Amino acid sequence: MRSSRISKANLRRLPAFGVAFFLALGLFAPQGQAAAAGAAAPTAASVGKTAAPAPRAIPVPRSPDARTDILGAKISSQEGAEESPPPAAPTAEAGRQFSAAADECGDLSGVINATGGTLIQQLKALPRVTCTYPLFNLTGANAGTAFNEAKMVTVADALRDAAATYPGNNTTSIGQLVMFLRAGYYVQDNNADAVGAYGPALDTAARGALDAFFASPHSKDVTDANGETLNEVVTLIDSTHTAGRYVGVVKWLLTGYDATWPSRMTLSVEHVEWVVENGFKAKNDSRGWRAALKADPAILDTWAAFITRNNAQLNRLDVVGNVGRYLGYALDIPELKDRVRPLLKDLINRYPNVGPTAPLTMNLAWYTRQFDRNNCAAYAICDLADRVLPVVLPIQHTCNPNLKFRAQDMSPGQLATACAGLVNQDAYFHRVIGDKGAIPGDVNTNLEVVAFDDYTQYALYAWAIYNIDVDNGGMYEEGNPTQAGNQARFIAHEADWLRPSFEIWNLNHEYTHYLDGRYNMYGDFDASLTTPTIWWVEGIAENISYGYRNERNSAAIAAAGSKTYKLSELFDTVYGQDEDPDVNSDRVYRWGFLAVRYMLQAHPADVETVLGKYRTGDWNGARTFLKQTIGTGYDAGFATWLTTTCATDDCGPLPEASVTPLCTIADPRQFDRNCRRENLAATAGNYSYHFLYLPAGTKELTITSSGGTGNADLYYGGGTWATTGNYQAKSTNAGNGETLTVTAPPSGWVYFSLAATQTFGGVSVTTQYK
């Protein structure tokens, strides 16, 4: 099932009735904050220590199907997004209930068009609070008529007057007034041009209404009847941007709450999360929340006590963890650091970092690295990575010397399938790209794949263990490919939304990044970004991933019909090019797929020219070729291809590079001109011996080895058998990517061998001479 990715901003002002449906579906639980976009991460060994970002760290786009409802995904580092209309009712049952409510409530045109005392009468005449829900959907002229500032002031004043005699329930229809104000703020956020601006008059009236309500003795009744209205009034604090003014209300709720509170009163505490989150994140403290905490820092102790007093409720989606984790944000207020540090130290270490309490402890730990970097010792968590790594990722499996897995929960069968899939993809990659051996000096001979059980576990732990951002679907880290001992690593998670089928999200895409970095792109990822190369980097990863799995890239094919970009524009693609992340993702991945697919089909020689420059680090030369030699010359052909080949043939097949034919001589040791042998093998310390006959006048002999597992070095002996102690030339890179070019070789029989520095297998060798 494709579950919607619903942000809190889009739901923040839904009526509580609507929220209940999303809570039931697990789509409205607040996200955690395991990492912030663009924030530097701590070292893998300790939280709080600074570290230079690892080169070639390529984020994976998060799946639109991935669940983000469990506490553990990151929060945005930005102030709340503009409000969006409430989503449609998520279930058929919800739709029937909304429809029935509309039938019983009658026409709302009286509320929309009435003013003054008549408006108040119309609102109070509505039979139930839920009758106000359709008001949240008003747009255009109706929105302007219903929610202009004068009418909002009228209703706010009426709420102020009614609050004086509030009985602790909705028998006086006070809830309808509250919901009208909620709807007005919501609609104005999304239709400001139609509704008009809200100014000081409404600010004053709204504060008067809230002051009066919270001054009413019955506003503190711990009953469902009061909670029905109170939870919406707490949300109104967020709507009116008055968090600081009502810090006392928040303090009262945190002080009084316990597990015996009825559900609607508990909902009031849940809505505190929105107040404090947006209060902390408001630019220039426009909501006064930070100032209020500085004026009354005792609320920090109240907040911590709220957690410890109710710790039995900590269980991922609980109200205690959801509200409690924002205590960590107080570290962002310099005047409060000394006071909040011991509270966080106690909480982080009081409860386990795994299991039901992990969302609280790991999120609080994240805040310490976000707002108190270089001070992990103050929280006794400098060894946090060491603590959680063996517990969270206990499974270690070696596929072959070039590939290994570290996993949270994979069966032997799943490990075997994943290993076989990547080994076979290696061969497919070289069939498409060709095989010129690894980039000279590239020592990334092996890859580690880290697989968390799902996105939630990835978001909770990967930032602490692997020093990465987690607001994505995974991360490929090439590291420094010229540094001995460097570990290339793809940090990922299972696609739990596809279960019972097993899949590691974007595994084939990211494995292509590893292969592309090793065989096509010189240096580390930072070097490759000297000029725009993303059209190729992400485009080839998408093409290999879909091609190897023999899957149709329906999203790219659909995008092709729009002809949004010219090919010459796609050569300029970079990450983060558009403020809208969805638009940028579409350009990077969908259009990268299309650009590379077209170039491989229509202009393979040009692709080889570009790759020849990428392989030597001639980024400017490649850029000049793309932007000046090719320029706009292929734009028309690309546009035609989009509307013909993509429309009729799913953008056509992915062509494979010309492959040197297999040798046909019966003796498996003997080679000939321009032929290859596959699946060569030898155990450590031994050799795979070979020879070929060169005619007189041969000017150049090239021997190339590639693929397979282990580490085979290439030795050339001329007219005698080649060994590590007897040779004329050698190529001894890490891994199996070796090339020897011998000029003016002797005529007659010449000999070469693969020496097994480590046991190797599945190696291909090609001989060519001219």
C-alpha cells in the first residue's frame, strides 16, 4: 500500500476529529530529529567531536512509500512550512462520517456570510463542533467572506465573553467559536490573498480570548468533556503564534499529566508538542517561547520530571516521548545550557538507547550534538556509537573479499540473495560501460553494505554510528579512494513497506555509485563536483539499477512527456538546484535517467569521450566538451526521442558496450588476438598461467584483468613463464583491476600470469595487440 507522506505542518491545524483518523492509521505521529539537513555529523566513534565530512557522501532519495510515522525521522531545521489544506479523509468509513456530519449540520452559508451578532448566533446554533470542519476547506471568495479580520475579531471577542462562564464542557457551544478561529487561521495561512492580512486588532482580540479561557476555573478540569475543547484551544496557541505568553499553560499540563488522564485531556498534552516545536523554531523568537523559558527556567525541571514521572509510558509513539524530546532544544538557548545539561545527561543515560525508550534517548542525544558540539563528555555519551553498534547491527557476513554486509536483521537466505545480486550486477555494469580497469590509484577494492531493519532504525542510529545525515533513504560514502584502509560503505535500510518481500532500499542504485566511483570517476566525490557531473552520476545509477532489475522506470517515462528540460540544461544539473525538493529530485533522478539513456543510445562515442576525461580527473575538459562541443546540438534530437522512443518503447533498451569475444582455442591457458577468458581463479600464493603467440611486427600488447573476487596481480614474463620473482612488467593494484601495455613485444610465444595475492575467482582477462 502506498502510504502518504504527511507532514506535521500539513496536519497541524486539522480538527481533532480528523487527527484521530490519522493517529489510528499511524500517519500522524510526530517525527524525531535524528539529523538536520546540512548539519555536520559527529565522528563515528563519539558524539560531540568535530570531524571533516567524508568525501563522496551521496544521499539516497527517501522512498515515497517509506513510513515516516515512527519517532526517529528527523525534524526540519526550518520554521514550520506554510499550511496546506487538510488531506482527504483517509478511509471510506471516515468519508461516510464526514458526509453524515454535513447532512446533519445543514448549509454553512449562514456562517460564511453572517457578521456581528448574527455570526455568533449562527455558530452557536450548529448542533456539534464537527459541523465546523468544512470551514477548513474554504478557498477563494468564500474564504475571504468567511474569515476577514473583522469577523475573526468578532468571534474572538465572543469567545472571550463566553469563557467567563465556561462550564467545562460544550453545552454553551464555546467549541464552535474556538473551531471557527482555528479554521480562520488555517485558511488564511493558505489563502492570504483571498482572506487578507491579519493585524494587531486580531492579535489583541485572540490574546484576550485565550487569556479569558485559561483564567476560567473549569479550563483545568481533568475530564474528557473539558479536554474536548481544551485540546483545540491548546492548538489555537500555536495558530496564534503566542507560545511564550502561555508558557504557564504548558507548565501546568506537564506538571499535572499522568497515565490516569482521560483521552481528550491527553490529546491536549499531545498538542503541546506543536506549541513547543514551533516556539523553538520561530525566527527571531517571534512567538516569545525562548524568552519565556529564560524568564522561567524552572519549566525545564518540570519538563524533565514529566518524563521521569511517566516513564512507564515510553513506547515509541507515546505522548511522553513526543513532547519530552523537545527538552533537548533548550540547548539552543545559551542562557539555559548549564541548567539543561544535567537534565539531559540523566535522561539519556537513565533509559536504554535501544528498544521502546530509544526514540527519547537517541533524539535527546542528537540535540546534544546539534546544539552543544564538542561537549559529549558533559552527557557521558562520547562512546554512544560503541554502545549501540554491536547491539543494533549484530550481523556480519562476508560475501567475498570485495563485498560484506553488516545488518540489523537479515536471514541467511536474504544475505545470500543480496550477495548474489550485487556480484551479478558488477558484471552487468561492465557490459554496459565497458571495462578499462579501475581508476589508477583507487584502492576501494571492497564495499560494506550496512542494512538497518527499517527507516526508523536507520534514522535513530545511523547518524551516531556512521557520522551521516539521515534525512534521506540511505547514504553511500566513498571516502578517500586513494587512502589505504579506506572503507567504502553504503548505509541503508530495508524497505519495510514492501514486506513480506525483502528489499534493501536503493541497493542497486547505490552499488552503481560504488562501481562508477571505482571505474569512471577520478578521485573522491568532492573532486567530481568541480564541475556539474550529477547528470551522469545519478543518471547512470538509475539506468543500471532499473536495467539490471529489468524494471520499468515509470516515473522517468511519465516525466519524458512533459519535455521539461533540454539536454543541454541537464548537463548543468547539481544537487539542491531548486528550492522545492521534489522538483530537484525529479531533475536529478528522473531526468538524469533520461539524459544518460539517450546519450548511451544515440551518442555512445561522446559518452566514451566524456568518461575518458572523467577517468583522468579532467573535469574542465569534460565540461567544455559537453557545453561547447556538444552544446545545444543534441537538444532537438533529445526532444524527439522523449516523445517518440520514450512514449512507444519505454525509452528503449539500455545498450551494452561492445564486449571482446571469448577466446575459442581449446587450451584454457592460451589467448589470441582480441579475445577474453572468464572465471579465472587461483588460491592464495598460486598462479593462473597463460600465454599467446605474437606475429612479427606486433607494435603493442595490452593485457587487462577485471571483475571477480579476491586480489589477483598481473605479471608479464616475455619469452619465459611469469612469476612474482621473474617478470618484465607487472600491475599490482588492490583488487583485480590490472592493465599492462607492452610496446614492441618480441614475436613468438609470450607468457603472463595472474598471481593470487589473495585467493581470487571469477576474474576476466582480455588480450589485445596491434
